[in-house]
Amino acid sequence: MLDRIVIINSTPIIALASIDSLYLLKELYKEVYIPKAVYDEICAKQGSKAQIELVRAREWIQVRQIENIETKKFFRVQLHDGEVEVMILGKELSADLLVIDDYIAREYAKYLDFKITGTLGVILKAKEKGIIDKIKPYVDALINNGIYIGNKVYEDVLKLAGEL
């Protein structure tokens, strides 16, 4: 089944932009949204690669303000504004998929019955769809750009891709 409506948190955008791969989101998903809090968080780092790439991608990444502000107060105990707004916007738009890397945020999203993936899942799906040939260069580039990927996760994702 095609994931039509996808809501993305800041970390996957920053990670993909750091390796010039934000385009994968456009290739994989029909409608890509970010909440206003995520946009503001990325744009607060003026001149960063993620900020520049996000501004360029505005024609296909849609920024939305959440409507249910009251729900935001409930979640803010352990999560950042962007993560909270990703889940609220996910409910408001009946999202098919949330792209979140943070472990605690992913656990909340699972509890709320969202289908979730992360940066590595996006790259893996791009290989499955034939958009890229290998994931290893992308994963290595993430690590070289300061994105932490543990050894077990690194090995697991390469095994899933048939590259180890």
C-alpha cells in the first residue's frame, strides 16, 4: 500500500538534507507535510544545510499549523514541540506514516497507532523502490556527517538491504 500522507519530524529532514537526499521524500511519498514547529526549528538555524534545502523544497513539502493546540499541552512533558506537532498533525490529516527518529517519540507514536519509520527506513524504502541502488553509501554519509547510528542498527539495516 502506498503511503500517501506523510508527516516528518525535524531530525529526518536534517539527516537527509545533510547528505543531499531530501529528494527521496518527494520520490517516495505523494503528500509530504511538516508541522509549523518543525519548520520553525529548522529555519531557526539560518544558513544550515537543512534550512537551505527545506526552503528549496517548499514547493513539495507543505507546512501546516496544527489546529488542536490543547492536545499539545498533554504531550509536552517528555517530547519536543516538533515531535508533538508531528503526532497531532498526523491525527488531523489522518496520516499514513510518520517519519520520526527519536526513540521516545516513536514509542508515543506507536501507542497512538501510527505507522512509523525513520531516516534509515526512508533510505531502505528508496532502495526497495529502485530509486537508489545501495543504502550503504547513504548510511555511511549520515555517519560521516555526525548522525549517530549504533553498530547493531548499522548492521541490521545493511542486512535488511541485502548488503551485508
